[in-house]
Amino acid sequence: MEELLQQIEQHKADIAAYEPDSADTAETFRIKYLGTKGIVKAIMGEMKNVPNEQKKNFGQLLNEFKKFTEEKYELLKAATENTGAASHASFDWTLPGDPFPVGTRHPITMVRNKIVSIFQHLGFAIAEGPEIEDDWHNFGAMNLPADHPARDMQDTFYINQNPDWLLRTHTSSVQARVMEKQKPPIRVICPGRVYRNETISARAHCFFHQIEGLCIDEHVSFADLKQTLYYFVQEMFGKDVKVRFRPSYFPFTEPSAEMDISCLICEGSGCNVCKHTGWVEILGSGMVHPKVLENFGIDPNKHTGFAFGMGVERVCQLKFRVNDLRLYSQNDIRFLQQFTSSV
Ligand code: 2U9
């Protein structure tokens, strides 16, 4: 009897000291103490050998021991369920946490979002369209004649199954689809990926990203174009930036102009980004060609419009000084991790 009481005391001490050090600790404990062949059952079995006058006291003692063991089991179960393994006692809670890698936006996405938000402030809506286009929306509607070099297989990716299908070479096809559905006033901004059959190098890629804009209404003038684009570069590059327009030619605009901004890298003193001119080209623009308006049933005597287009990679290059276009699509984490602040 005395021996049995000593055994119970020893088991209680062992149980009290039991530590949850792995996910299956609670189960191992249950099998050892509370299982059908466990210690609690075995001690209960000793009841038959206890003299009758001691049975009451011993029964009480056994019940307490069983309850004590069951409570410990519940504690172990909770500890291993919550932590997956270790307990408060065996785990150093003061250890620093595991670093959680925070992703960053791709620089092209950051710059695109910024450009889009500037035009959204001016009341431009965003429009998107398919990257696989037909000849009409990409070229025909844009006043590109059948013999225009851009239509050449050398310059454009055509889809084998259907000679009328191609990968859009500019997002003007999106504006074409807007004009099909919507009558003036129209004010849209079209961001998207475009494709050209170029040999990949630091300065050329077979795909890049464009943002084009279109504004059509009554009495829209070249002055509106200039002020809109001036506002854009000030928001994008700061209030000190200067602009200049140079006459240019595009089949879909007349007159056409390219816009330069003062070189932000050398501030006019001369560097290789501005080729020592103090100016860098940023976008193309112009008044929408009357033929393009007519293609969509818009009367050029009543409505006029301006349009512009820019390469997001180009803006990104000026903003972040990235000098190799290939970096944008190589997904090299060492490159991508450098763009942690928003533009
Ligand atoms: C419609 C009518 C006219 C969009 C325009 C440009 C000028 C232009 C280039 C800039 C660099 C393409 O990414 S780039 O290579 N774009 O210079 N784009 S005007 O003109 C339009 C668009 C839609 C209906």
C-alpha cells in the first residue's frame, strides 16, 4: 500500500515536469498515462488488492490522480495545437521573427500607374483592349496605307492561322474600339503592352509598354494638347521641367509634334542621356487626322481632337536611369528589389 502511494507521488512529479517538445507529445502522453494499457488504468487495477477499510480513501486519491493526469493532457494538447510544436517553456520567445520578404511593384507598373493617375485627374477614363488585333483596328483605321512599312512582316508579328490577325503594334487600336462604340466627347487613356518585330538589344525589345491618350470634343485645339502634356510632365518630373515641341509626322495625326523635356540628369549642362543637347524626347502627339475621325463617323468640321503616345520604358528610363531595356523582362530579383519607393 505504502509502495503504491509512493508510485503515485512519483508519477505526479513526472507528469508535472512533462514538457511539450514536439507536435506528438500530447498523444505520446495520452498513450503512456491514459491509454487502455496506460499507467492510470494499471494503478486503478490495484484497487482490488487494497484492504476494504482503506478503499474509500484510496479511491478518492486515485480519482484525484486521474483528474490531475487528464488536466495535464488537455494542457499539452492545447500547447502543441497552438504552436505546432514547442511550449512556452522550451521555446525562446525573445528570438527575432523570420524575415518576411515584401514584394515590390515592377518599375513599369509603378510608372504606368503614376502616368494613368495624372491623366485620371484631368478626367481621362481608362480603356483597355485585346493584344491580338485585326489589321483594321491596328492599321487601317489609323490611316496607315497598305504599303506602309510598319505593316511589313519585318516589323509586325502576324498570326499564322489568319493573315488578318497580328499582335498590336500600338495601343491606338484600343482608341479605335472606343471610337466605334462611343460618340464625342471622348477622353481616354490606353495603357498596354505592344509588340514589334525587333532584334532584342539594350535599346530595342520585341514588346514594350505604351500609354496613349485621346481627347475628342468640339473646339479642341493644339493649345489644349500643349497644356495637357505640359501639366503631365510637371506632375511626372516636377515643376522645374521645361518643354519644347518639334514638328513631326505620324499618319494618324496632322499636324504632329514630338515633345522634349529639359534633361533632368544634367539639367542642361550636357550628358550622354541627352546627347549633350540638354533635351530628351518623351512623347509623340498631334491633332487627330480628319480621315481617322471620318473612319468612325465623326464629322471633322464639328469635332476635333488631340492624341499622344509614349513608351512607359522611356519614362521609366528617365525616372530611374535604367539604360538597358532587357532588364525590364529578365525578372532578376536584384534589379526588381531596387524599386521600393513609389514614383
Ligand atoms: C487615334 C488617333 C491618333 C497616338 C499617337 C504618337 C503620336 C506617338 C509613339 C511614342 C513613342 C509610340 O511608344 S512609342 O514608340 N507614339 O508618337 N501616338 S500620336 O495617336 C492616335 C491614337 C489614336 C484614334
